Amino acid sequence: MTDTGDTTAPRRIWRVDLALLLRVCIAVAMALSLHLVLTQEINWDEFFYLSQVHSYLRGDLNLPLQTIHVHFWNWLALTGQDEIGQIRIARVILWLVQCGTIWALYRLAREFFDDIPALFTLLVYLSFDYVLVNGTSFRTDTTAVFFLMVSLVVLLGPLSVWRMGLFCLLVALAGLVTVKVIFYAPAYIGLALWRVMNAGHRWRMVLRLAIMVVGTFAVFAALYFAHKASLPGGDNAAAGRMLSGGARITLMETGLFPRLDYMYLTALYAPVSVVLVAAGALVVLFGGRGLSGGWRAVPVLILLALPLGSFVFYRNAFPYYYAFILPPAMLLAGAVMAGFDRHRAVQSGLAVLVTITIVFSWRALPEQGLAHQARTIEAVHRMFPEPVAYFDRSKIIASFPQAGFFMTSWGMSGYVKGGRAVLQEAMKEQAVPLLLLNSPHLVAAVAPDARQPRQSLLNADRKALAGNYIPHWGVIWVAGKSLSLTGEDQTIEILVPGPYTVEGDAPVVVDGREYAPGDVVTLTRGPHMAGGLGEVVLRWGDHLFRPEAPAPAPPFFKGFRPSPNAMSQDRGTAESP
């Protein structure tokens, strides 16, 4: 008895210390994540996500698919904050949501491992650079992965009526948030198999699981049509076109490993974590040791990791996707830790190495933060106290109605294939006094000497932008004309009607009436005659506000890391799903 106590006591003390070490490392990772929540610049997808909320509040949102979040976040408009402030508030809440995702991953891992490998699973997940950068972003993935992971935990517990209902609700909500939930199908199949294998009455378990599948589709349909009814112009046809077009573009029109470049950078920034996951697959396949359930757990863990197979064919496997798709596969890393169960020094070394990876990724991030974005958006709101239509990349002024389209590579592809000069058409239908140069496509349109992107705006749109907008402050351009008057009348075409302030060192004659510098002339859409002598600028607005301080240096989206794509400056590159 004495000998047994002497040999086991030190091991227990070391085990407690190791568990504490892992918890401290996880806390450090979450603290660094919270720092990024408050300081990291905002990605274009986050602005777009917020714009859908404001579009819903204005009553002009008509797409019922993947917009259920407008009901979760419509209160952001009541905070009195601008777009930057609203997204930062949402990010803090999503940080708490990520804490919930981490808890769910731990509960899932505890089904197969003891405490230390389960905790290590969380640490490895947080160590992936793209998870650190995008894990709390204000977009679909952060919320959807929470619903999915909690539903997997619910699936493992007693399947009472209320838990079955909760499962259906969680999965249905995840499906309404993003259609990418389909990639989690192998994980659900794996846990369903696990429940059946371990059930005392297998056919009863199969029946309950079948009821849950049917119930999930029923809840999804009920919530979908309720959400559609809340939209003034809910359009099923638009949702259908989005699904079919999305499936074609993201799944069928790409080769194998369409985002191999980002996978390479993942291995570069988190090599230890990548090796752990890869080694875990071998440990599970050929070892099966250290698992709760032994060899029966092997196919289950493989199915839980199978969502990673989407990297083979999914076009939009951009950095933000990693936080969504990685969690269940992290159990493979837990299997490695379980394999070193009798080697506590090795386990501690792995924990320290993974934590160093997290700190290194955090330290390597650029330091510019979001101050430059905040200054630009604040300036826009001072220039335009009331909402106006505008052109930009991704609806960064969410409380204003954007007149263009979402200029991702997907959006540009559809625009080019459509062959319609949609920007010029918009200018003919409404006044669009504001242009924000936060896209290389827009910069190239007004500055021909700028670096040209792979896809360009149509010539008609380029001409409309270049001929009707002038620089105002930084990336902010406004409607206007720069005139070189030679004494003879010339015809000017106005596509943006409204008041224009005369600037320059000489008066200008417009439609037979003379205006001195500082005067305001109201111009209608169409041709006008301008005459005089000298350099004159007609700037939209009645002495439009312009900050005295120098504008932030472009670009508006400076990026989180160097991108593998020369035309993309953001490791957080995002695409509309």
C-alpha cells in the first residue's frame, strides 16, 4: 500500500500542474484574442455584414438567405456609435461567443480523452494564426460555428425531448446563418454513429436521431419563412439564384486545393499545430490508444476531422474559414497528447511550443490597427450628417445606402459577366455624391496610372467615375468637376445633381450666370454650359466639410498580414459566401 502511494502521488501532482499550465496558456490566448478584438482593423466582410443590418432597418433588405443575423444585431443602431463603434461592440460579444465555442470543443474532446488532452485540443485550435486573427470577426462564421459546436455537445448528451428540440433549433439557426454548415455533415454522422454504437437500445436511438433530422429541417423551414415574412421584399427566387450560383462558383468552377496558398501560410505561421493535427490522424488510424471507447472511436474521430476535406475543393477557403471549419478536427491533436500520457515532460513541452506559436502570431501582426479607418468614417459622417448614396467596395458606411455592388472577386466576376455598367446606371437613377476609394478597382478607375487589378470596371463605369468625382480628403472623393477654362464656352455633363461650391481664383459662368469663388450653384442632371478663364473646381455640396488634419495614408484596408495574392493586401481576405 505504501509503495503504491509513493509512486502515484508525484504523478498526480505533476498532472494537476500540467492541467493548470494548459488553462493558463488558453487564458493567455483568449486575452490576446480580446486585444485584437479592440484594436485590429476591420475587414471588408465585417462592414458588409453590418450593412445588412442597416439595410434591414431601412426596409430595403430582400434576401432571406444568410441574413438571419439582422434580428440578432439590429439593436447596434441604437448604441449611438458609428460603424467602427458598432462593430467593436459586436466583436466583444462575439469574443464571448468564441468562449462558448471553446467550451463546446472541450466538452466534445472530453468524450474521447481525459482532461489534459481535451485542454490541449483547445490550445491547438487557438494557435492557428487565422483563428487568432478571424476567430471573433463580425461575420457569419463566428456565430455559425458556435451553434454547430454546441449542437454537437447536445447530441452527445441524454436525448430528452427538450434536448432534441434544442439540437434542431441550433442546427437550423446555423443553417440560416450560413449554408456552409453542410460541410459539418461528416461530423454529425460520426457522432450519430457513436451514439448508436454505445446505445443500449440501438433502434430506439436510430429513431430519435431520425426524428431530430426531420425536426431540424422543419425548424429551418419555419424560421426561414418567418424571417422572409419580416423582410419587405423577401425574395425566394433571389435566394435560389444565390444558392445555385454559389454552388457553381465555389464548388464546381475551381480546381483542386483552390486556396493552397493560404494553406501554405498556415503551415508557415503555425507549423507545430499543423504537424500535431497531421500526426493525430496517424495516431488515430494506427493507434487507437488513449481513446475513450478504444477502436470504436477511430471512425468517429476520422469523421469529425473530415470537414477539413473541404479545403480540397472549396473556393472560399479564405482565412476567416479556418475558425469555422477547424474545431472538430482539433481532436486529432488531442489524440497526440493522449499518446504521450506517460510522458508529462513531453506534454508540457508541446503546450509551451503551441503557446509560443500563439504569442509569435500576435506579435507579428501589423500595428496600424483601425485608427485610420475610424478617422475616415468619422470624417464621412461630419461631411454628410444625413445619409447619402455612395460607391465603395463593401458598404463601409453601413448606415448609408450603397449604390454599387460588393466588389469581391466573386462580385467582380459576376459584374464582368453581366456586362452592365451598373455604376453609371445608378448615377442616372439617383444622386451619388460620395465615392470611397477603398478598392483597387475604384482606384484604377479614377487613376489610370495606378496598379491595375486582374478584373477592371467596365469602360463606361470607369469613365463615369473619372469624369464626375474629384479628391476631397484621403480616400474620400466627392462629386465634382475640375475645369480648365480658356475663355470659350464648354459643355459639361453632370451625372450627380445637387449644390456645387465654386472653388478657384476666378469666377465661372454656368448656363449664362456668373458665380464667384465661394458661391453655390445648383446643377441638375444633364449637360450645362460653363465659361470663363482660369482653373475652377465645382465641388458637390454647400462648402462641404473637410478636416484640417492630414488624411490617413491609403489604402483603407491595410491588411493583417502579407497575402499570397499580390493583389490582396489582407491575410484576413474575405469573400461573400
